[in-house]
Amino acid sequence: MGQPCDTRAADQERSLLSALEALAKATGYHLVTIPELVKGERVVWQPDCSSPTPSLEKMASQLLAPNRLAYRVINDTLVVYRAKPAQTKTAPPAPVPPPSIAEVSVEASPYMAQPATGSGNQFGRYQGSADAVLDYERIHSLGITDLASALELISGVKLEQERYAVIRGMKGRYQSVRLNGATIPSLEPSGQRVPLDVFPVNILNQVDLRKSVFADAPGNASAGVVNIETRRIPETPYLTLVSGGGYRSGTTGSPVIRGYTGGHDWLGYDDGGRALPKVLAQNARLGSPDDWEAAKRKAAGEAILNSADGARNPGIYHGTAGVDGLLSLSGGRAWQRGRHHWGLTGSLGYQNEWQQRALLSQVLNRFSVAADGDSAGSLYATEDGNHRRLENVINLNALLALGYGLDERHQLGSNLLLLRQSVNRAEQIETRERDGFGDYTGSGSLRSLSNWTETQMALWQFYGHHFIGSEERIALNWHLTSAQSRYTRPFDVRYRYRRNSLFDSYYFEPGYNQFEVSWEEMREETLSAGVSGAYLWEWGDHWSGELKSGLERLKARQDGYLLEYTFIAKGDIEQDRERMAQTNPMDILTPEMILGAPGGDGFLLDDDLKLIVSPPELDGNFYAAQHRNHASYVLADTRFDERWQLVLGVRRERDGVDADFWDAQPQAWVPLMDGAQSLYSAALGYVPDPPAQQELHLGYSETAVWPGVNELMPRRYEDTDLRIEISGNPNLQMAAAQNWDLRWRYRNDLLGLDMKLLGFYKTIDNPIEGVFFDPVINNSHAFNIYSYANSSSARLYGVEWELDYQRDFADSHRLVLQSSYASMVSDVTIPSGHWREGRSRPLQGQPVYLGSLQLQYRHLGSERGVSLLYKRAGRELEIVSNNRNVPDVYRDPYDSLALIVNTPVLDGMYATVSVENLLDDTRRYSQGEETFMAYQSGRRYQLRLGVEF
């Protein structure tokens, strides 16, 4: 394998680094080491020409042993590091021994990693070193099972709704999340963000975060790029089974409320009971129910509340929450014959989680509106709500990876990945209303909601990695990826009962914003391709570098529908108080009371209230969108004397979105986005002389934040987490960002100390944020309508501090401290015409600070360990209001503490016991002087067992 043996190079004296680079090329690996370890050493290069396949072990021992160095092969990387003294014990394996994320940091700090062949997609390996690489051993020792929770361990990263990563206070639209170097299709219609809790850690090989990017990274990576790489082909066979269960206080085994439940819900699949009725699907293509024939309108109304088998029920009933469960099976094997090697790896996973929450909420309302329609007027908390919410989340995943290699110079592979998440939610909200003086009026409502959501992604990928030429100075990487996603929310039911005083009974309220039933579906097909080539060069003993260039193409088609219906009361039906007091809407909206046309006493099917959209091509229940993104780049990386590094690059990126909305038939496509941008990047790195073991890096990059397809299209939906209605904005503009980064790192292996200090400064033109808008319709109109808008400009700056310390005592005890703290400041220019013009506010999603501290003790002999993980986030702007006298919504600080214990049980079997959210601190959102929302999540206890066969 590797390059042909060059006998002319034998017995030539050269630097140790040069010899190691020649060794890496001869054996087909990438070299990773600390420059200080090999600087100044001279060796005699003696290539192994006795065999067509040079022996890595033989050649490496000749070079490394005399210099007290050692090596390890991880994936396609040859890691050279300082050999430990013979008396020093090595670290024990992970508490539960699944295949590890096979990656180390660029400084080659060794940790236990599952060896893997080079049969992996190299396309997503961006230039430069990663700011953070997830350590699988640490993740598993903390009992973490999903990618979202794992990313929260990184400095400057927090989670939104426990599933979306926020990096340096910048939300999903400012990030790029890539899967094996490819774009992930839209997984939900709510915006430009990727729910990371759908990715289980057991299918991952490597995950890294690069907050500083160059021209080879996607253009929208203003906050950074998260590169996810799925499992690869192992060098040694393995089979791992992990199973576990969990208990959450206030949920598991407790009485809960449930909506419609199908027989297959526990598998994460609807049994058809929630499906869109055929008659309703046919009629919807005719436009508004006002245009339907009377018989069709009546039949559609009856079908909404009665499934084919008659089992569908919109009511809320009492039930019992189940037990959390986890099961995953993974394994792999590789074969080799002569110059050929091939293999496969696979994984299957299932997870079921329950959570019940009790929430408090308030909604601001207008007490009066000025005569001229001005949006001035006093505000008051018009409604207090007590929520009882249940969520049952089911995750399914499957992965099959195939790989083939020829002489380690040519690698081909294929990945098939299936991810599926289903959420069954039920909620009941009891509210009390106030008057303009803040006094309770005695009136209120009881609102019930139930829905079932399915998110699914299937991704197929074919890729190649090749070395070209006798000296293998040219590397070629390519991929072709096809992905399909599907989001569906069938039979989403929302209804309200109202009372006028404390002494009245609750009565059913039909009509707009009172009783609503909807079916929503979104599908997206994405085809992406990329090719990159790199040329490695050397000039003497001092100069070396890499010239890299690439092309990327993306084409996506999204289509779907949102059908929302209500029933309008006709005649004197509302005077039938006995009927209207029935607790189940099914007993009120009976077939004989559903009308086909106005006239008589009963209920008439109608469209739910819609926002009026202009132009008409963007108005309708059905929609389609096309998205195109083309990019090309060139990047030069030059190094001098193993100490200096200079990177220069430019990227040209073009983005376009067209959309169409309709009811009866498709119309003309409307351009929503069409633009191009040239993005420049540069960096300067310096490594001082040893023994300081320091690194300095200064970087600059330009990024373009293209509005997401789902942020541009004016679809309306309800975010039940925050009780707000959201609509896209077709007038959004691209946001352009300029990013400066400064990084200093100090490492001392003898002291077990690793420190990082990172500073950043960003300016953004036309930043995109989600904001409340005030339609000023009339008195007592609540401020819960939300859309996206461009602010004029914003700047962000801050510092991040990371400190890791590790110390062994008496050769059997290890103490590990890992801490991080990020302080962030942002300033957004308020658009003209708004009440806070000239005043400052932070960027949406920007916390004042983020801090974490992990303390871990491990007994090296028995492999037992215990960890404490503490996290705290500062005050953060959650919802922006650029309107006159309408306060923003802020999330207040909160604390999180987890306890994790790891211990071996039997030979090859390990156990992890964890207690999450020990403090059960209240999550509180404030709006002005009022509480917008507050809740507690409950403590979660989990036991997990892992067995390696």
C-alpha cells in the first residue's frame, strides 16, 4: 500500500518530521503530531523495500523508539505522541464499551478510541484544526445518548428546547450542520434549524465543531460548522448491545392526560387512525369549504371526527405515563485479501422517553388603542395560564455502512442512514382573565391540545477518497448524496371551553381560534454533490503547504400542505347549554348536527382563520419550493519552519429560492431569494519554541447567512411550546457577517494541564431574528403573533475560557476537572420607526454567559468512576419585540446538575447510573415585569447496561 518504494531515498539524513511525513505517505495515512516533539531531531531514512506493502510497525519503530515516541493509527490518521514511562498505567476503557468516535484533537492527545480503517468520507474534513472534537469516552461516561446533549458540553454552546444548538448565542440560521459533508434536508417547517436530538451517539464516528471557518466551509457558518460523521468500517470485528431504562419524577407511572392513541404509537408509527380523510383531501383541492357542494361539505365535516374504523376521538382523557427505555445494537467486521480490503458496519436503535410538565404562563394584551390606530396604548397581562403538558418521544435509527479500499490509495464507500422521531403530545391549559386594571374578572377558559408529529430522514451516500501520483501529493475527495425527509402532523386538535364567571360552567366554544383540527405534511428531496482536490508541496526543509479547491452543488424540492378547519355555530345551537357543556367535542359535533350549508341549527365546516398574503401566488393551503445553492472555492495553506502558518482563501456562493402556494391548482413560481456573494478568509498561526507548548491563531472570515426556505415562505403554524403563532417572511434579505477570531492554547502533559482562551468579534449586516409584530386589530388583541425580520446591523464579541486538568494519584486514582466559561456581549441596531430607536438590545439567542464544570473521579484498577456535571446559562433574549411599548421576552438564568456513576458488572458488561437535573431549577421566561412562562422538568434517573461480545 502507499507509494512505491524509492531506494534512492535510503540512508539519507533528514529531519524527523520530514521522515514521518514520508512514512505517512508511504503507508497511506495522514500525519498528526505535536511539532515540538520532533523539532530539531535528525534521523536516517531507511524505507522498507523488502515487500510491496511496507510495514508500518517496522518502519515506525525505527524512527520513533530512539526518540521515546509512540504511535497509534486512528481511522486514516497516524498519530505520533510522546511514549509514557513503562511504570505509568494506561487509561481504562470506557465504562460502556461501544465503538468510539474515532477522532483525536490535532495535538494528538491519546485516548481510547476504536480503530477504524480509512473507509470513510473525507469530504467534510475542513481545513485547519477543530475548536472542539467530541470525546466519546467522556460522552458515554456521562450517560449521554443524543448528539444535542453532547454538543452542550462544548464551550459557548447551549441548547434551545433541548434539541437545537445555539453557538455563541447564534441560532440555527447562523450555523451549518453537515452530515458526512452533505447538506441535511429540512426536518421541520418551523425554520432554519436542525433538531440534533434525532441523532443518537451510537451511530457516530466523529463530530467536531469549527467556530473559525475558511473558504472550504459552507457560507452560512457564521457561528461555525458542525461536522457529523457516521460510523465507519472497523479493523477488528465487534458486536455491542446497550440497553437501559429511566424514571422521571412527576412523570413515570403518574396520572397524565392523553389525546388520541393508536395501537402502533409505541413503535413511533401512526396506525392510520389520524390519517387525512380521503373525502377531505379531495375537497381541499377545490379551495375554501364555501366553494364545496353541500353534500361534500357535510361529508368532510363528519369525516374529521370519525376515522374509517370509527376510533378517532378528539377528546382528552386520563392515562398513565410509561417507563423510559433504550435499546441499541451495533456491530461491524472487515476483511482483507492482498491489496484489497472491505467491510461493513451496522447499527439499530430504539429510545422511548416520557416527560410531564406543569407550566405557568401569561399573555400580554392591549387595554386601549389610540383613535388614529397608532400602536400606542397601555398593556396588561390579560391571561394567566396553568398548563399540564405531556410529551412521549420515540426515536428510531438504523445505519448500514459499506467500504472498499485498494492499496490504501483508493477508497470507496456507501452509507444508508434512517432516522425517525415521533412525538405524541397532549396539553390542557386552564386560564384566568384580567381586566385593564389587572383584576381577575372571573372569566376564563379551558383549552385542550393533542397532536402527533413524525419526523423522518433517509439518506443515501456514495463517496470516494483517492491519492494520485507516485508521491501521492494529490488527494481527491468526492461525494454524491441523496436525502429525503418527511414531516407530518396529522389530526392536530385544539379546542376551548369558556366560562364568563367563577360561578358558570365551562361551555364549548366553536369557531376561529376556538376549535381547530389540522393536517400538515412537508416533504423534501435533496440532491447534493461535491468534489475537492488538494495538492501537497514541499520546498526544502522549511517550506510546505497545501493548495485546495472544490465545487459544491445542492438542489432541493420541498412540497406539502397545511389544512386547518373549524366549525362555525349556526342558528340557535349555542343556546343548547346541555349539549355545549359536554366534555368531549365528539359528543357535541355529532354527525346529525353537522350542516352542509348555512341554515338550521348546527355546525358548519369552515377554513380556520388565515393571514392574507400578497402576492396571491403565495396564498394557499398547498405549497412547493425549489432551493439551489452553488459554491466554488480555492484555499492556500502555507507553513514555514514548523512554526508559522498562513491560510488564504476565497469562496463564491450563489443561493436561490422559488415558491408557489395554491388551493385548486399550482400557479407561477415566485422568486424569494436570488443572490451571489464572494467570501474571503485568512488566518495566521504561530507555534512558539518548546517547552512552552503553546499555539496562537488569528483568523478572519466572511460568511453569508441565506434565509432558510422555511423562513421565507409565509406559512402559518403554532409553536405550542411558547404559545405563539409563527409565519414566514418572503421579504427577508441575506445577512452578511464579518468574523474575527483569536485563539491561544497552552498544554503541559507533565502537569496534566490544557488551557484555551478564545476571543471573537463579529459584525452582521441585516441580521435575521424572530420578532413579535403588532397588527393593532382592536382592543384585547393578544401579542402572540411572531415572524422573521431583518434588523439593520449587529455586532457580537466575547471570550471563552477552557481549563482541563488531570492528575493521577498512587497509580490507581485519577481526578479530572473540565471547565469552561464564555462571556458574550451583543448590540443590535434598532430599525427606524420603532419605539427603542437609538437604544441597544442584545441579539436574539445571546446569553450573557455560559459556564460548565465537570468533576470526575476514576479508580483505574476497578474501572469505577463517578462524575458531577454542572451547567449554568445567563439571561438571554428569547423573543424580540421591535414594537411600540411591547416588551421583549427574556429567559432567566437557571442551574443544571447531573450525577453519573460508572462501574463494571461482569466480564465485558458495564453499567451507567445517572441522575439528571438534580436541582430541578425553574426555567422562567419574563416579559417586562411579568412572567411569560415558567416550568420545571423533574429529575430523571437512568440505568444503562452495555455488553460487548
